[in-house]
Amino acid sequence: MFPRNAWYVAAMPDEIAADKPLGRRICGEPMALYRDEHGLVAAVEDFCPHRGAPLSLGFVQSGKLVCGYHGLAMGRDGRTCSMPCQRVRGFPAIKAYPVAERYGFVWVWPGDPAQAREQDIPVPIWWDKPDWAYGGGLYHMKCDFRLLVDNLMDLTHETYVHSTSIGQKEIDEAPVATRMEEGVVVTERYMEKIYAPPFWRMAMQANDLDPDAQVDRWQICRFVPPSNVLIDVGVALQGHGGFHAPDDKKVHSVVVDYITPETETSCWYFWGMARHFKADDAALTDTIRTGQGKIFAEDLEMLERQQANLLHWPQRQLLKLNIDTGGVMARKIVDQLLAAERPGVGAPA
Amino acid sequence: MFPRNAWYVAAMPDEIAADKPLGRRICGEPMALYRDEHGLVAAVEDFCPHRGAPLSLGFVQSGKLVCGYHGLAMGRDGRTCSMPCQRVRGFPAIKAYPVAERYGFVWVWPGDPAQAREQDIPVPIWWDKPDWAYGGGLYHMKCDFRLLVDNLMDLTHETYVHSTSIGQKEIDEAPVATRMEEGVVVTERYMEKIYAPPFWRMAMQANDLDPDAQVDRWQICRFVPPSNVLIDVGVALQGHGGFHAPDDKKVHSVVVDYITPETETSCWYFWGMARHFKADDAALTDTIRTGQGKIFAEDLEMLERQQANLLHWPQRQLLKLNIDTGGVMARKIVDQLLAAERPGVGAPA
Amino acid sequence: MFPRNAWYVAAMPDEIAADKPLGRRICGEPMALYRDEHGLVAAVEDFCPHRGAPLSLGFVQSGKLVCGYHGLAMGRDGRTCSMPCQRVRGFPAIKAYPVAERYGFVWVWPGDPAQAREQDIPVPIWWDKPDWAYGGGLYHMKCDFRLLVDNLMDLTHETYVHSTSIGQKEIDEAPVATRMEEGVVVTERYMEKIYAPPFWRMAMQANDLDPDAQVDRWQICRFVPPSNVLIDVGVALQGHGGFHAPDDKKVHSVVVDYITPETETSCWYFWGMARHFKADDAALTDTIRTGQGKIFAEDLEMLERQQANLLHWPQRQLLKLNIDTGGVMARKIVDQLLAAERPGVGAPA
């Protein structure tokens, strides 16, 4: 189950070409995404009302999505515009989804269109700021999106899964605190007077800081309902205020985890990093992207095998330790969103 | 569901070697096809009555199908002939299927053997005529055989799926008419005063006609129950009578689509072309086969993805437009055949 | 269904490294096998009590199995030993399985631990004898383990499946006798005054016997419950007493078939040969292993396809001929073991 009345990242903008639709299943619903004559993204069910062919196998012509089987032309509202030698007025409509290209991503709203408001799409902190740079990628994961949220809200796994890059023993040992902040679950960890792990040594070097110096390190994970996680991460030269240190004493960035359910047991993982240093260095963006891609691939096997285990033992209860509080609270919010969407549950009067 | 009391193409003759059986599932039933001591094809269940091994993994010896596991020798009637050191008289029989090698194909009757009459196998128009040549191939398709019948009875898809070979805008625009003719569904389309698409330009050239000349083009699709489609196709120099033009003013052929259900959602597609020009030109046969193979491979992805869509949305009704009438009438006939096979339904008195 | 209160071969010893666990499903149960600080093999459920990750993705440290996700350290008794910054006393235990490394294999007891007695693991005849040599391998087979037992208790299949190596017409023709002997099913076949098939010609040559001489050949199959088969095989120069001939007149060995159910329709096949000739010749061990590997791969396709056939026709009865008696009696014993394990069935008073 996934909340439907919510904005999810559907695609990266360059996945949808000018003349070629993209087929993608989101929250269980196969969708065809395409660009109309103005270049604006549209999203409709991936089902031609004529004979049920997937519209995503077709092409875009004059801003309409043309079915590649018999030429039915579909509009962005889910109504058929035309079909050779046919009167199409009586053709049944298919679902059209609210969709918006914002902040470097294409967002879709799988639920009740009447409730979709584009202004609810959260503005990322790095958006439109020239001193930030963003790079990222997309993975398909065969696991419930909530397993990935758990993963990102409990970074003690870095010590084990990512021991050669961002993991270090101190993560395990530092106390962690979780709280709610305006509907967002925040899990924080601060490690003081430590040595930076390989990834951060590289970042310090790139930022003209001595990689061998002692640092204060922070991880501030934010679960933004229904399914995304943004993590403030960084290191500052020891004793300069950590997260609050001046820019020339620290390197910091935001790990971006936009997660979109595909089915009950699979999801799309749009991962990336927005960094607040050397924003003009395109080669560094590529280096980080490559490194991050490797790190997140390490999670992939673990999560898919964890999913398989949970399917094998569906009755087993999992532990909810202090380190799991972020994930547990995130699931509670997801459950509340699901409950609110159940038929018969009205909005407050 | 598929009609069982019917002849289906089971194989091309050269798929069944002299000493090696062929295993193939037809109408849901795994069969072992082999040649007896006279070279005559036999078809039995692919199940050894001894321990259930597939007989198709065995070999043929002295005209019997020998199980490759423990040497049971099976006869073409489904009764065990012998087994080393065993008395086989009491062994349970397996099903034997009426089978016939006719007109360049091996045909099998999966239903009630008492109703099988070889003379009901339809004689193709090109059979035994030296001025016709045939070439073809076999595809496995993961779709209900009726989706392929629909495909072939509505050739407007050529404009989209086969836009670079046989498709052209005029197919979409020409009126289409469908009628019944002695138990066969006939869908006709005539396009006058047009330019030939690439495939037909090639054929005109091969037949010493000017490929740049204006032509009259025809497509006459015939659904022959339970599952085959034969299509008269051709072009004639414009104004010479089209389909009825003299041989030196036209090129024409029959697109052969013998379709055999494998399961509810998969089928065997024996495709080919019988042509009435340059019959002696073996190289041309190969060229056409290669071209046709590419064209029908274009249908494959579309039909398999359409099948997946229909399984995802099982409740949705499809449209039945005028262009779909051929497929709709074909399905009606299939439904009647199925109804007639239901237990308790007698033959007319 | 498989008996659970029994010792099964879980692995070959070198499959479990000092620092890396092995994940393997046995009798339907995913297990993680690893070596503790003494090098002793332990076996626990492949499920971390923290978040359900497979422990087999982790590593071994100080003799504990450490989960590769968040560092929980599991003991060989299925109780958590430690986890960074956590009190683990209340953590739920997971199953720990009795396990023993004996006689060249790792054995596991999936059932009630209270009934497991290591001394019940059968001592192989070749164990600890310097004039015997052993070599073997492991195959995964997608079939019910009982189909493989059937296969090995009826060697008439060698004539067909292994016609180029160990099969010969005389196997089919020689009478076979089956009897019970101290809980073990014994099926014997003796072929006198025959010529050796290729495998045995090679063995005779290796053992300085004339491969062209006439021989007496024997096959004595023993089904050792719940699932293993050991086969005395050999040839002796004709007229010297066959199985009882003096060592310089025969070549003989034991075909070892340790079979472990994975699921209802798949199993692990630990195959090998213990030979009583040229025990010091390591190159010969490799030659035999390679040859045997090829022979048993011939069974693989047959058995997997037989399994698929039996799933397609679940209602069909199979024949139980005299040659099948060994397999039939083996199944009867398996059924008795299963009945004895059913709840409410007590041990004899």
C-alpha cells in the first residue's frame, strides 16, 4: 500500500524526449509520460482505449501521444483527440495524472486530481542557487519503498554496507536523536573529533581542506512524506562549529533520495547529491555521481535480499531499536496518510 | 479457451527429423511428434506412461518412439509396444492425436479423434502449382492467438507498426468492408492510384514493373476458423483492373498466417508468403522471407505488451470500430465453436 | 514433504570459508552456515532478528556471525551476542540447527534438535582408509529429491541416458532383485560374461587389467534413509568371483549420492565416487570427477523435465515395475518417516 494523494518523482526530465513517450509504472499504475507541443510533460494511463496497446510504444506528433498500433491520438487530458477515419467523441477516456516538471524532476500525482496542488511540491534547498551543484542517477530496486526509507533513516548501516567509502566505526557509536519538525521526521547524529572516511577526505581535498585534519561530522536525515529522504551531511575542521562552521572550514552537501513506489515490492530510487562546494566543477560532479552510484549499489543487494526474506517469513516481527526510530516514525506517518485516504474518511470540516 | 475439434498447424515438416522427436505444446497439451518407419508423422502425449518422462527427449527406432529414460517404446496409437524385460500389455495408453502432413505443413487435431477428417484440412490456393513459390518461418508469441488474429484482420496497423516497409498512409484512409463468405470472414480494402510502399516497389522491380508507376493496391484478409488468416495482397499498374489485372501488369501473393494456440496467453505463429511471380527465383524467396521476418518481428513486441496490458486490466472493454469488424467476427466464430464443444451440446440431429 | 528429523549433507567443507558464511536453503529453510573461532561449523536461520536481513550476506568476526547490514553479532546458538550500542538480552532468538562436519561433509539436522545424535551420521566405507580415494561435486536440480532417488535405484536408465559412458544393453537384460537389509533398501544386479562399457574400460586400464577381457559386472544400490544412495559398482575379470574377486582381478568403487531437499521441487545433489584402486593417483581422481560430472549432467535435463511433466499432470499414476521396486520401497520408508513426524505421533513406549 502506498499513499496516492501525493507528489512522487516520476522521471528525470531528460528521460522524456520530445517525440518519444516514457512508460513507467508508479504506485502500481502503468503510465505513459510525454511532452506536448509546448514541451510540457503529460501523464496518462499506458493503455490505448482502442485495443489496449501500451501508448508508451507510440510516438508524439503535434503535441499528441499517438498510439503505435493503429494511430489513435491521445490528449493530455486522457481523451482521444483523433483517429484516422474515426469519430472519437464517444471513446472512453483514460486516466490523466496531474504532473509537473519542477526543481529538476518530473513529479506525478497518482491520486485524486482535485487535491493536487503544484505548490505543495517541496522546493529543495539547493534550487536556483548558483553556488550549489547537483548530480544523480536512477536505480530500480525490488523492495518495498519503506525498506529503502528505513535504510536511509538509519545510517549505522554505513559502517557495514559502505565500510570502504562513507562508513566508519564512529557512526555506530555516536548517539542518535529523532524528532518531528513540521511534519518531517528528523534523525540527527553528530560525531566530534574524528578522522574523515574516504569519501569525505576526497571532498575535503577538493575543497582545499587538509584531509588528515580532525573533523566534526554530521548526518541530519529528513523523511519528507510520503517517501523521500534528504540528508544533510558534511564535515568541518574540528572545533569550528560543525554544521554551523563558516563555509571555508567545512564541506557539506545534501544526499537526495527521491523514492517512488512501483509495486508493493519494488520502487524507483532517484538518488543524487547536491553539494555546496566547487559548484562549477563539472568533473567533480561526475566523480561524485560515480562514487555515489557504487555506494548505493551496495545497498541494492542487501535490500532486495531483505525483501525476499520478509516475503519468506511474513509473520515475523522486526525489532524497533533506538536507531530504527526514524524509520518507525516514517512508517507511522505513511500509515496515517493511508488511513486518511480510505473511503469514508472525510477531510476535516 | 480454444476450439479443440479442429486442425492446427503443429510444425513445419523439417522440424521433425527421421530419428528425433519434436516436443511442442499445442492447445495446452504437451505433444511429442515423430516419424514412424514409413516417414509418416505421429503425435502422442509427451508423457511416458512408465515414470512420466517427456517422450520428446527420446529417439525413434524401427518406427517407434523410444523413451530416453528407460527404453519404453511407444506406438503411434499411444499404446506401449515394448519395454526391455517387461510385459507391456497392461500399461495405460496415452493420448494419440490425429495428425497429417499436408500442403507443406504438419497438422494436428487436439480434440475428439472420431471427428477428425483429413479432407477438412483446407487446400491452399498455391499448393501444387509450379508458378507459385512459398517461403516462411515460425515465431513464438506470448499472446492469446486472438490478438494475433485481430492484428491480421485489421491492417491499418501497418501504417504505424510497419511504416518503413509495407505501411502507408493510404491504408488508414481507404474504406474497409467485412463480410462472411462460406464460413470465412473476409475483410477487404482497395487503394487506387497510389504509389507503392518499399516492399511492393521491390516486388515490382523483381517482376519487371516500374516501381515508380502509380498502382492500385489490394488487401483481402480471410479468417479461416479456428485460427488462420490468409491475405491476398498485391499491386497492379493503375487502371488495369487491380486484383483482376492480367499477370504481366501486377504482382501479387498470399500472406500466410497459420496460428496455433500454445497456452491461453501464447501461440505459435507460422508465417510466410506464397507468391505468384518469379516462382523459380530461390534467392528472391530468401529475400522475401528475411524481409517478412523483420516485419512480423515488429508485431511481436506490440502484441506481447498488449497482452500484458490486458492481463493488468482484465475488466476493461475494448472498442469495436469498423476496422475491428474482421477480428470481432472471427472471435464470434471462435465463441460458437467453443460453445459447440461444451459437454451436453449435441450435433444437430 | 521431507523428513526433518534426519541428517542431511548441507555443504562440502570448503564451501564454508573461515570468514565468510554460506547461505543455503535446506528442507525449505534458509540457513546461514559459518565457522566459529574454533573452525567448527555452525548453522542458524538466515534471518537477522533486527530487520530480517540475510545473515549470509555478512561476515565472521571473532567466531560470531556478524550481520552485514547493521552489525548485529549472532552466536551459534541463535542468540544475539552483541550489537553496537545496544542491549541485546531481550532480542528474540532465531533457530540454530545441529550441525557436524564428518566424513568429508558438513551435515545438518533441520528437525527437532533434541533428537539429533551425531553418532547416527553413517560412516562411509571408504572413510579413513588410505587405499580409497574420493572425488566429487555438487549440482542443483530442479526436481523433487525422490525423482533423483528413483533414478539411482533403477539403473536401467544408464542404457539410455548414459549410453556412451556407463550404459550397456546388458543392464536392461540382467535380472534385478530388491530387498531390505537393516533399514536400507538394496537393489542388486549382476551381469556375467560381458564386455565392459567405456567408463569401466578406462578404469580397467588404469588398474592394469586388459580392457578387452570379458568381465562380470555388478551394481548394488543402497538407499540409506532419508535420501542418500550409495552404489557398489565394479567389474572383475570373468570367472573370478565377481564382487568377491581378489583385488588384483577387479576394479570397484562406490558411487556416492548424497541428496538434500531444497524445496518440494528442487534439491542439492552432492555426487562423487570413492574408488578402491590407484588411490594415490590425484590426476585419476580429476579424470573420474570430470567424467562423472558429465554423466550426471545427462540426468539433469531428464529429471527436471520429468518434474515439469509431473507438475503438469499431477493426477497421473506412474507405473511401478519390478525395476522400480527400489524407488518404490524408498518412498515407502520416506512416507513412514513423515508419518512418524506428524504431530501427535509418539515414539514407541
